[in-house]
Amino acid sequence: MNYLEKLKFSADSFGSIVCMGMDPVLEDIPLDRGPAGQRIFDFYAAILERMHKEKVYPAAVKPNYAFYAQYGFEGLDALYRLVRIYHAAGFPVILDVKRGDIGKTAEAYARESFEFFDADAVTLSPYMGLDSISPFMKNYPDRGYYILNKTSNKSSGDIQDVDAGGEPLFLHVSKKIVEWHRPGLGAVVGATYPAQLDAVSRIFVDSGKEVPLLIPGVGTQGGDVADVVKVLALGGDVRLHRINSSSAINFAYKKYPGMNFAEAAVMAIGELNDVIEKCISHETNK
Amino acid sequence: MNYLEKLKFSADSFGSIVCMGMDPVLEDIPLDRGPAGQRIFDFYAAILERMHKEKVYPAAVKPNYAFYAQYGFEGLDALYRLVRIYHAAGFPVILDVKRGDIGKTAEAYARESFEFFDADAVTLSPYMGLDSISPFMKNYPDRGYYILNKTSNKSSGDIQDVDAGGEPLFLHVSKKIVEWHRPGLGAVVGATYPAQLDAVSRIFVDSGKEVPLLIPGVGTQGGDVADVVKVLALGGDVRLHRINSSSAINFAYKKYPGMNFAEAAVMAIGELNDVIEKCISHETNK
């Protein structure tokens, strides 16, 4: 199965297009026992167990490397083990590493993500151009590679919105993604900029190529699910795309007092699945 | 001592403005014994020992994270230990991580580089804008932060050379670096594009701000030292800048048959120091 097939298959099996970000912050993990790495592992293992109990699932997970690396080796050891158990449970694992380096170095990074961590997909930065991307695609043709395109953060415009010959730079990047296209090449586009998400998506739909979108920014960052679904309804197979939510799922227990953290997280996944499904049927029945 | 003082001090103490890249490739390390991590550690420890024996030094080292991470935990363990011994020997350690992520995530990456690995400086990608850079500067004000500006690789132009309102994007990034400036904020500019290096450098010199340059691309990548020194002579304190060479130093033994790898590496450092010094006196005596 290549990565596009994996995306479709997991959307079908899990009845979802949600991606659960896995961004551990020790202070927010309500487990007292054991060293940092063990608490991180136990936290996300409990959420996985609860998913099976409730039969409520996301259709991908996205651990962000930074949140593990900040705890040194024990954090990365937790990441290593978590990738394996989520992988074994059938979830596409998107390792959010945002790598971007010259050719030989990119080869080494690809080895790290795809061989050592055994991820299904990675996130990559486009700033250094094609030769920082191609070793990932060439050496691991069945994986996924999401290029940062228009990101969800406040200062994303500093570089991405620069006027590049009458269009913002991020649209130039979208066109490069079409130009560089291979199956599995996708784009990261934030839900916090719906007009820009729409513009990017039209470029991909018009190209006739399958470009899976990874859409962060709903939940804590404030992006609106209805806006996102309107864009996904523009064309193509909606099962290729993933709407990501991290802290609003991970730490949902803060919103539901008295509820166990794993129960709360899975309830938040279920709620997001439901909202997305409603928005999709609203678009379909228009 | 803040990072700028560290750069000046180390240039004076070691009589150099060379940065030795430390990019281990197991197949090129002529040590048979022990596991990967140990061989990597032993290799660079032997080069450090040889530096002391010959009293020939670079004035910074730059391990690239990818080359360690590709070997998993034992690679990163070697990196951890190497940062410490080079640090203890007085070298500014530039951790080449090319991080770029949103605010909270950038905080986690800064903790990894500056607390866990205890690096003096990092490399950062500008694509996500100021809020992906500022946590490094704000939380660790005495360190160094090199922003990718015009990189040395072949496809760097895919994004960096895009016409952004009459100037290439990379010059827009140079101006952003001036705008975002704090002591320690620097730029990565490749030696392989001397005209672009010149243009970037003029922006920094004209701004009147001290922007340390990290210049990769001499040696194996083909950049010319004389071109680089001509640019450094434009103005400002030359001791703030570093000319990086990685594989041409690391694996110099391939060029000198019969010579021990550590001897060859230190000879290559000495030769690069000499060439730079000659070019500097040529510029000074013009």
C-alpha cells in the first residue's frame, strides 16, 4: 500500500479524517509516577486503549518531534515506542519534523524518519528547494511528504505572504508542489487562514493531481471546521486529507472536569469527527 | 560572555575563523571497532586530541544533527558527548538543526538545543516567520541563532531566488534579519554563490548591526575562499564570521594517502586557516 492508499484505507476503517497531534507537555500530563519518558508513553498509550474501548478513532496521528526532543533521550525513546504502538494499531503516523537541508543531509534525515522511527510520512520545509525534498521521495517512494505551504501561525506571512510576481509566495510554493509532484507529496495548510487555504486547494484541484492536505489550526488555534470542509468539498477524494487537532484533544480533560484524561481525549476526537461529518453532509446536500 | 564575544574570543585564541563541520558518515570513518556511536565519538575525539598536539585549531565546530540522528539513539548519544568535549575545549558549538516551527514548538526546540545539548548556537529556517525564531532569542539571549538566508545547495533558488517585488526573496530575508536583529542573530549564506553573498553582506554592513555570517560551501561544494574573504573585508569585525568546511576536513585522509585520519583532518584545518589568512592580508594590503 502506498501512502495515498493508506490515507484512504484508514479514513474508511476509522470513519474519520481527523489527525490527532501528539504534543506532550509534561506539566499538562496528569500522571505522577515514573520518569518523563514513561509518563509520556503511558499517557498516549492510555488514550489508544480508550479509543479501542469506545471504538472512536482519528485516522492518523502526528507526533511533533520538538515536544519529545525537549526531554532529551527519554523523550525520543517515548516517541520511538509510541510510533510503534500507533503504527501497529493501523494509524498512519505523520512525524512532524519540518526537516529541510541539502541533499546528502536530507538523505540522512529521511533515514532517521523512515528507517529508525518507521514513520509513514514527514513534514518538510521548502525553503532550500527541491534537492532538500527529493531524497525523501526518491529513496522511500511509498511514504508521505507534506511540504509547509501556508502555515497556521501568526507570523507565517513574514515570508509566505511576500509578493512574488503578483501572487503571494505561498502560492508559488503550491505551484512548486504541483511541479515536484509524486504520489505521497502533500501540503501543510493552516485552517487559520481559510481564504489562503481555499486558494492553495484550487491550485491542487485544478492540477488534477492528488495532493493530500494536512490542515492544522482547528481547536486551540481557532480555525473553523466548516471553512475547512467547504474547501475540501472543492473536488477530489476527501479521504486524502487530514484535519489536525493537538492540544484540544490531548488535554481535553481540562474542558471536562471530573473526566479521566483518556476518556476526555477520545470524547474530543469523537466530537471533532461528528462536526466534520455534519459539515460534509451539509456541503454534499447543498 | 554573549555569543558575539565568544566568536571574537575564540577567533583570537585559536587564530582562525574556520568552522569545522562534523558530519559523520560511518562508511567513511576508518575505525573498525565498536558500535556506530562509539566509532563516531572516537573519530572526532581523536581529531580534537590531534588539534592540541599540533596547536592547530578551527574557531568553531558545527555538528549537523541529521548525520547523528540517522544512527538513532546511539548517534545522538555521540552528538551529546561530542558537544560536551568540544565545548570544554573552548570551541563555540553551532548545532546545525535548521529548526522552524510555531511558537510553543519553537520553545521546545530551543530547550532541546540549548539545555539538553548545551549548544552555543543553532541554525533556523525563516519560512514560518518571526514567531518561529523569537523563542530562541527571548528565552536564551546569550546564544547564537543563524537564519538560513541564501543556502549553498543547487536548488536553493527554487524559493530563495523568487522575484519578491524587484529583489530576490533571499534579500527580503536579509532585511527581515536586520529588522528582527538582536545580538547573536546571524545568517547562513553559501560560498557557492559569491555575488549573492556580497549582496547579503552589504545589507548587513549598511545596517550598522553586527550580523555574524556562517558560510558553508567551500571545500567539497566548490566555493572559493578568496571570494568569501573579499566579502568579509567589506566592513565590520571579521572575527564574527565563520567559514565552514565539513567533509573536506573530516575525511581529508582520502586526499593524503598513508596519513592517519586525525593528522590529515588537522592538516586540512591548518591549510584552510593559512589560505584564509593569506586572502585576508591580500585584502588588507590592497
